[in-house]
Amino acid sequence: MVLNAVSRIAAVSSLVIGFAVSPANAAPRYIAVPLDTAAGLASYGTAINASGDVVGNVAPDDAWYGEETRAFRSVGDKTQELGTLGGLTSGATGISDDGQIAGWSWAADGHQRAFLDSNNSMRALLGDHEDTGSNAYGMSPDGQVTGWFSP
């Protein structure tokens, strides 16, 4: 009986010591970094890659998601708007580890199109296909895109 009580005390002691040491020595996993945007604009990130590059949307403070937004890429302390496919709005939804960006943009023909931006060159993901709409929802680290398409 005494041995059983000593075993429990030893187990509880090592458990308490383990909890006490772990958090104090753990390095922070994330650091909050403000994104650089122009005055009067709001921004929100939608994806981050292994290098810490962020993509998302920048918009006037009073805009709703998808209204007057522009896709952006933020690398270090530099933020760059990506533009559109000819329409008024765009949004970035994913970034691969090599920096390719997927998202959506309104095109000049009035349809929403999924896009792929590679080396600062945005193109419709499905080319000139006569679809009624498409959107890229995300991107894997190796560049695979997920989304929807409506013929």
C-alpha cells in the first residue's frame, strides 16, 4: 500500500514538473505583423505560405467582402495590389510555397473568373473558356488549386 502511494506521488510530481517546464521554454509559434495598406483602406489576409508571404484583399473601410476589393500579396514589409482581369474587383484566396497566387476576379465580360497569378502576371485559370463563372477557393503548397466552375 505504501509503495502504491509513493508511486502516485512520484507520477503526479513528474507531471507537474513537466507542465511547469514546457511552456516557459517553448518558443512562440506566431508573431502578429501588421499589413501595409494605404490610408483609409482595410485589409484582411486569406492565406499564408511556408515563407510567410500573405495574400488577401484590401478594400475601403466601408466595403463588404467582394465589393470594391483588390487582391494583394504581402512579402515582408511590401504589399502589392494584384489588379483584376478587367472588372472592378478581385480577391486572393491561396498562395503556393513558390509564390503562385489563386483567387477570383470580375472580368471585363461581367463574369467572375478564377485566376492564377504567377510572376506578377494574372491570367484566367480556365483561359478564354466561355463559362458563366468560376472561383479559386484555395491552393496547396505545391500549386494545386481548388474551387468551382459553372459552364
